[in-house]
Amino acid sequence: MAARFVNLDRQTPMFLPCDLREWLPGDHLVHFILDAVEQIPTGHFHVNHRGTGSEQYPPTMMLALLIYSYATGRFGSRTIEAATYSDVAVRYLCANHHPDHDSICTFRRVNKAAFEAAFVTVLQLAHQLRLTRVGTVSVDGTKIQANASKHAAVSYQRAGELITRFQLEVAELTTRAETADVKEAKEPLDIPAELARREKRIESLKQARQIIETQARAMAEAKQTEHQAKVTARQVQRDAGKKPRGPEPQAPSQEPEPKAQYNFTDPESRIMKAGNGKHFEQAYNAQAAVDEAMLIVGQRVSVAPNDKQELAASVQAISPVVSGEVKVVLADSGFYSEAMVQAVEQKSDGTASGLTVYAAVEKQSHHKSVAELLPQPEPEPLAENASAQEKMAHRMKTQVGKTLYKLRKQTVEPVFGIIKEVMGFRRFLLRGREKVSMEWLLVCVSYNLKRLFTLKRLAVVG
């Protein structure tokens, strides 16, 4: 018996609805994004007020175009431009207009204030819909590739070696030129060009070393607070008649590490461990604070290769829209340090901030033994002279601590998974920390609107 297939006739004209609104369901994501963007005050947009040049596209349309594109996995300006022709939802969003890739790229580059206003507006909208759950916030960071190759980087030590090598080559070329002049012989090399190339390279390498030295001094100053906290804690133990454990803490050195890197394509990016430490890549450390509803309530970008000094800054980055409701902060062992916990839990005047940190003091195994899975009794009371680390470890062993810490894996980690796997954002398009921070902000706005759209639909169904 012959197989029966649907008859395909591509020659017969297809009559489609003239109104683009009929092409999309009423509950489509694009409608939700357009409604949200319309609530952003227009004063935050960067527009040309001089009255010169061609007519401008409405800034709300351009912002909605970027947000919808990022939410659906389109990031390059040329890819977004192509979607204005081929994607029905994008065509509807742009009302059948087609912004070129240069206009899209320029708008993205100069509208940081609009992105910041959009982030606040989305959180306010979530608050109005009663979809935020910000009593407990989880903080984490993820490495996202920079728009630069790690092979365009040089270490502090290697830069010094190359400077010495090129200086010797400059001397050799100069000698060849002088010899050729004396003998009036034809020189096969273009010595002026070779000298200029090496001298330019020497100058760029010297600049790289100077920047690495400046970064090392800044890092040492940042670590000084933690060092002083450790010294003070050990002195408190001595005053209590208890011998401090371990070696004396060493003051942070201002000398650069020999392996400290500088990238010529994006100097502010860093080589960082990624993929659970399985490989290295040129990257930025994208930070996020996430509430129990899996909405991003705070975001920032760091150039630190690890999270040891990031907790306080990431908590401070939580939007004022919700920061007053936050009571508990969850973080993994990568964030734990006595100084950072103290900075979060205490104000600058020493009074309590009202926040309680639950951070693992050491990396926890994913595999739990049978005994660990069974209900455990509350831990024994702490000694009066317990160290800050012992107090945190005790806090994490309580039933409250265990219950709260489970929320971290259910909130912030899935958010990064959605951004990377569902939205497909794994690499920044812009360069430099300021522009990268702006792009990460746009990613977070796009994610939040996508998440808020889902939460609203679930609330209606429920």
C-alpha cells in the first residue's frame, strides 16, 4: 500500500491576514514586552535633539526590539536586523519598519540610562503584580566570555621577557643599519619598518606591565580589609587565652604575580577558570542577586577571577525597589570571607544592618551519604570564644540554615542556566567593563521580563 502524504503545493498563492496582530496570539511575549517598555519614562532615552539627519526610530520601539531579541536568543545587531524581515513577532514589534544594524548597535551603546530605568521599571511591575519574593536573596556569579581571545593576552613575566628580547633585536638592527651605511652595501631587510614595529611592540608591552602593576596595587588595597579582620580575630583569640590556629596571616603584596595577565583586545577582561575549573577563558565575572521567584533583583559585573571579595558589592547592587525587604542572603563557599560577611551584616557605624548571611565555609559535596540525608539534631551550642568561621559553620548546620541554603540551588543557579542555555547568551559582544556592564544589564532586563511573563501566566492559570 502506497504511503499517503500531505499534498504540498507551493505554487498556489497564499492569502495571509493583512493585520500583523492577527498573526500573533493575544498572550504572546512581544505584547507583554511592549506594554512594559511603554511604562519607562522617555527622559531616560538618548535621542538626537538637534533636528538634523533622518527621522529617528522611537526609542521605546528600539528598546523593546533589543529586549525581545535578547530574550529570544538574538544578540548581534545584524541578526536582529535580519529578524525584522523574517520574524513575524519582530516585524509586528517594529510596525513593519527595519532599523539597520548600525542604528541598533548605536542605540545599544548609548542608552545605559534607559536600560537602568527598564530594570527598575520591571521590578516595580513585578512588585505591583505581587510576584516578587525578596525576603531571601541568593547571590552568585558566572563567567561569561569576553569579546576577546585568551591568545591575545600576555603575562607580566612574559611581557618583561619580550621587552628584553625586542630591545636586543632593536640593537641588532641598528648595528646592521650602521654597518650597511659604512660598507655602502644593499641591506635585504627594511630596517626602518622592522625597528618601528619592535619599538611599537616594546611600548605596548611596557604599558601592559604598568597596568598590571596598577591592578596589583588596587587588589592589595582591596584585600587589606580582610587581612586586618583576620589579624583582629586572632588577637581576640589571644586575649581570650586561646591559641590561634594556623600560620600568621601575611599582608597582601603589591607586587604583581608573574602569571598576571593583560589582554590587548579587551584590557579589562581577565583569564578566568570556567566550566567548573576544567578550562580557562578570557571572561568577565557576571554577578546576580536572585529572589525566591527567580527574578534578578541586583546585578553587576566584576573582573575578579573568583568571588571571594564580591559578596558585599553584590548585595549593595540590589535594587532599592526591593532592598528594604531583604532579610537573608545566601551564598556558596566561593563568596565566604569573614570581612565580607561582616560588611554585609554590619553598617559602617558598627550597628546591625538587618541582614543575615548564610554562606558555606567550605565546598559541599553533591553526593550525600545516607546518614546525611536522615534528620539531624541541632548542633551543640558554640563556645563563647568561637571564631567567625566557626560561627558561620554552626549557623549552616542548624535546621534553619539547611532549609534556607537549599533555596540557593533552586533560584540563582537555574537563572544562569536559563540565560546561557535557553537564551543562549554565553559571550559579550561589547568590550570594556563599562560597556560589558551595560550589556549584562540588558541581559538581566530581558531575562526578568521573560520570567515575569511566565509568572503572570502561571498566576492566571493558578
